[in-house]
Amino acid sequence: MKKKKKKKSGGSAVVRFIDRVFGLILAAVIVMGCCGLALEWILVKGPSPALRDSFVMTMAWTRRFDFIPQIFLTGEETRQIFNDHWSINNTEATDTSLITVKAAQQDADTEEGPKADDYGYIDEDGDGIIIVDVKKKGFVGKMIIVLDPSRVFVGKPEVYGGYGMTLEDLAKRYDALGGVNGGGFYDPEGGGTGGYPDGLTIADGQVFNEGISSRTFCGLDSNNILHVGDYSSEGAMAEGMRDGVSFGPALVINGKGEYGNHMESGINPRTAVGQRADGAILLLAIDGRQVHSIGASFGDARDVMLDFGAVNACNMDGGSSTVMYYNGEYINSPSSASGTSRALPDAFLFK
């Protein structure tokens, strides 16, 4: 008597389908990985040193991916490239005579409506704050113009060291209307807690950090004039600094843009702070690492600041730290994992 053959279950077909899909995905990943390695080899070993340096510096500032250039370059080679684009000392003193702080003015209600300032920007609601969209090739961002520099100050977490605070929480702590992130943070263990500012930090006339590393200082004195340069805590206090943080590099000093290899140092989100000749403070946030905005170099940030009339300007901490807050919400597109603000050691705020 013949035995009936058992019908094959559909389970094996499903398994084969899953295996094929997984195989295709794995093959795609391998191909993409090989293409990525080939592209990196071309970038770092190809004929363009400028392209190589831009790639290395872009990766260096991402923190998560700073190891990638070392697949084809030695640690010494990457360090040399970084040093060539960063070791800049600012020895020129700020010429305070170039800044004449104007008295705060509110736009009067007239038949003509609000009038443009000397730079062509209009304070629509007369509150002394102007927000301008920045659109350039490869990146977008926002510029906040604070017409009265006395409204700008440095905010910091209540407890020095340990953990930082988000920009939103810093604004709430000081009852501030808005602001941008400030200086960098000291993070030897890579925890990213943001509580220890890296470099000279002054808030409300008090020194909170004398400087763990050499950074360019950017701060306002008692006459509301922005200084950019190399300062010790003693030198800063002798100049009457009331609020300031450290990062760098300087972008504009005494009306002259900074140029050199360090200005073309990779493409990333950028934050910058500057001042016009009339005293107005410029707060810039450039989006990066996203489809709508790849990011900007230091030179790009410098050019934007010059376009807006900056007499002095300094780069602040960028990358995932770049964030801008105004009137209860984040108004740029941060590249941080949360999509908002990471913990910050300090910030430039305004009321």
C-alpha cells in the first residue's frame, strides 16, 4: 500500500523569502560599505588636499565619527591636519572706538509703519528683536539681531560643574526671551554632561572658570561693547568684562574678516556671536548634518557675519550644540539626537 506524500508546509517558503530579503539587505550593506570606503580613500588619498582636510575636519567635529579618517590616515596625520586648521592666536586688541552703542529705540506707530534700521532690517513689532532667515548655498540658518546690547548676557546652570542645562531651561531660569548656545564644555570622559565650561567664563561680572584650555574669549564689557580675542581672567576683568564665554576661532576682528586655512575647517552646524557698529548684537545659528542644510565652514559663518555688518564676531560651539531659542520654542533645526538642545555649560541669552 502506497503512503501518501505529505504536503510541504508554506513555512519553508516563508523562511526562504526571509533569507533572500536578509541576503539582499546584507549584500546592499556590504556594497554601500565598500563604496563608502572607496569614497573615503579618494577623499583622503586623492589629489585634493583641501578636500581631504575638509573631510577630516568635518569628521573631527562630529565626535561620534572622529575615528573614521583614521581608517586610511594615521593618528599623527589627522592631528596635524586638525592643528593646521585650529592653532590660531588672536593678538589684535578690540578697538572699542569702532562701536557706538545707540540708545534703544522703539518703532513709533506711524502711517508709514515700522522703519528699517541703518542696515535695512525692520523691527516689525517694535520690541527691539529682529529675526532674519539666512539662506546660502548648502546651508540655511537664522540670525537674531538684538538692537540693545545691554539686553544680552551669559546664562549658566545654577550649580557649577556636573550637569549642564538645555537652552530652554537656561532661558526659563533667567526669564529670558531667547538666546543661542555659547562656549564649549570640558568632557575628558566623553559623557557629554555639559557641566564644565572649557575656557574663560564670566557671568554678571564674576569669573566662574579661568580656562582649562586655550580658547578665544568673546564677551561684553560694562559699556556693552563686544570683545573678541585672547584674554586671561585678569586681563578680562581689567577690561571690565561683565559677560563672556570662550570658544573660537575669531571670525571678524575690528571690521576685518579672518582668513587662512582654519576658516575652511569642515562642514558642520555653526553658532556665532557678533556686534555691529551701532552696538546691535548678532546671534547666528546655522543648521547642519541634515538634508535641508548640510552645514557651514568657519569661513561661511564669517561671511554671514560680515554680510550682517559685524565689526567683531566669534565662532561658538557648533555641531550638535548649535541651537537657537526664542519666545518659548526652538526656531532652528538642531542636529542633536533629541532634535532640541543638549545639556549646555552656558549660553548667550537676551531679555
